[in-house]
Amino acid sequence: QLQLVESGGGLVQPGGSLRLSCAASGFNLDSYNIGWFRQAPGKEREGVSCIFSSDGSTLYADDVKDRFTISRDNAKHTVYLHMNSLKPEDTATYYCAASRNLLVHTLAPLWYDYWGQGIQVTVSS
């Protein structure tokens, strides 16, 4: 059974860092595009970053570019989201997701087929 489990969230002060992990089981991680998404209260779910199966290329939302880095460790079946210079507006529930649509390089949630349960990230002093 395909499963994605997020970890590494929590409370951090503005300017701080966190590393989120997305552990995959039941499938080969490198056979799917993997994305990170977030949803704040009262807002729609939005794409943050993704890494593509074909060539390992990456895509970032404009407001996290130069602050967040996505990476993949196929041996550990895990995708990471390294988040630096965190801001209060980064506060949200973060989700990882897998897409079978390998030719579609997108941050649009509708293209992703399998989702984790989500993990809370709170940036506050």
C-alpha cells in the first residue's frame, strides 16, 4: 500500500530553520514526481516545491525561492524540504504528495495522486 508520512514540523522563531521529511513506503520514490504543499487556515492549498522523477529537476513557488530547498534520497525513500529564513507567513500545515503524471511539471495540487496526512509548521516569536 502506497503511503507518505511527513515529519519534522514544529514551532520555530522567525528567521529560523526546519527540515521536513517525507518518507515513502509501498512504491519506488524515484518513479514519481514528489511535491510539497501547504495550507494555512482559511486559504487554499498551494504548491511550495517539487522534484521530478525524470531528471531530478526542481520547481519552487516564488515566495519560497532562495529560502527553501527540496532534495531526494532514493536509498532512504525520503524527500526533504529544507526551510530557511522562515517567516510567520510560512505558518501552515505542510503536505507531501506523489504524482504519476511524470511529464507534467507543476505545483498544481490537482495533478498529484497520493497525499500524506500533513504536519504543522508554526513560525512565531
